[in-house]
Amino acid sequence: MGNTFVILKPIIHGLMKVVGMTSQLVEIEPGTTMHFWVPTKSVHPNNKSSNKPPVLFVHGFVANGIMTWLFQILSLSSDLAVYVPDLIFFGDSITTRPERSTSIQAECLAKGMMKLGVEKFSLVGLSYGGMVGFKLAQMYPHMVESMVMSSTIIEMTESISNASLKNIGFTNWPDFLLPKTVSGVKVLLSIGSHKLPWLPEFFYKDFHEAMFSNRKEKVELLEALVVNDKDATIKTPNYSQRIYILCGDDDKIFNMAFSDDMKETLGKYTTIQYIKNAGHLVQLERPCTYNHYLKKFLSSS
């Protein structure tokens, strides 16, 4: 059986073209390049700005931007100017810089959006992408107008990390998020889902081959992600943006207790919505319901 993702690539690229999206490599600085999917109209020299509100979608740790947000792009790109990056060391985004923190990811996103001519946007973040998103809103508050956060936490402190790993039965994040075997991929996707649909064996094999490149750098990203409780930089979150927490009710990685705590911490500008029968990968498991709430929030923000 050929690689599923090699076969899917031209299909996905064709779909993107149909919904008015194009692939763009943006040089952030010498040695750092970030890949974005952007509205095709935005790259035409005679059409600098669109009247559609811009939204930045930031993916989690397991896949790239397009695999994470495909259903959202197809549903939302007619009403919104959708921007979907690959974070550094995912997809076609790369850097020679040695730092691995969420701050570096946030800085590259901000610079990338500025280079694409977008100075203000709403942000949708999933899991690791949510943590990067919170950092981006902290570092560049004038750029982020509102946030939708799914299956995430504000910052991965040691105590949150330990509690979450205990919930899923792992002792460290690389063993869980960077599986070395096909059976490890199955465990990862079943923990990430409320109910994993039947998938043929070759899918797991191809997923394993396609999604876990730059392993050394990704291990370093995960090591940099966990901060000592006393070094947490976002002790008293003071976000001016409206924040919408949109999660599955069966997230095994960051369960409802984590999300409820986060809402409490973030305060009065934050609302929360749980989607029934959905896990950590809520945007893939229940795309219609997820997109319904997403559109509602983004059109009101």
C-alpha cells in the first residue's frame, strides 16, 4: 500500500485551491522559514487586504496545520481570512536557532503574520498550539483580538504535566507524543479520541512515517515546554482579549477539571463550552458542532 499521506497531499492541495487558499513559505529571518496556508487573494499584489476578518489557526503537537484544521478551513474560509501555519519543526517550517520555547514559536508566528500584512487577528489554538497562542497574546497583545482555546492549558507547569501524564499512564511526553512504533501511534490516537473510529492498519503505519520527522528537535520542544511551578511566567493572567474555551467533554489529556480551573484563572472575559462525546481532538471528532460554536464566537468577537 502506498503512503496514504503522499496520496492525500495532491487531494488536499486541490481542496485548498477550491476554497481559495494557497501555500506560502515566509522567511522570518535568515535561517528561519515558516510555512503558512493563506488566502490566495492576500498574496496578489493588487489585493493587499481582504474585508474578511483574519483568523490564525495554531495546531497541536501531533500533526501539521493542514491535517489538524482541514475541516475548519473548508467550513470557514468563505467567511473568514484563514491563516494556517506549521509551527517550527512541523511540516515545512524550520529554524537554525537553538531555542525551543513556546516564546520562540510565538515570536515566529507574530513576525510571519506581520510579513503577510496581517497586524490584528483572532486566534484559534489546539493543545500545544493553545499554549503557543497564550504566549503570543501575552507577548503581542495588540495583535491578538480574541482567542478560542481547545484541549489546552495556559502553560505547562510541572504540576499540571505530572497530573496529566498520570491520567494517561505515561511518565514523559516524548514517549506519548513521539511514538517509535505503530502500536504507539494507536495508543496516541485512542487516548486523543473519545471513540477512535476503525482505521486500516496501513493508515497507522503511514501516519507514523509521515508525522514524526525532526524527532530530536521535537523532543527538545517538549523538554522546553514544561516549566517549574515557581518559574511559571503566567502566574496572574491579565489578558485583555475575549477568550472562549471550546473543549470535548472526554479529553483524557487535559480533562474538564483542567479546563474549569483555567476558566477560573482567566476570569470574567472567558466563557467555556463543552462538546459532548468528543476527546482531545475535538475539532476532528465533532467538526460540525465545533465549527458551529467557532463561527458563532468569531462572528461576535
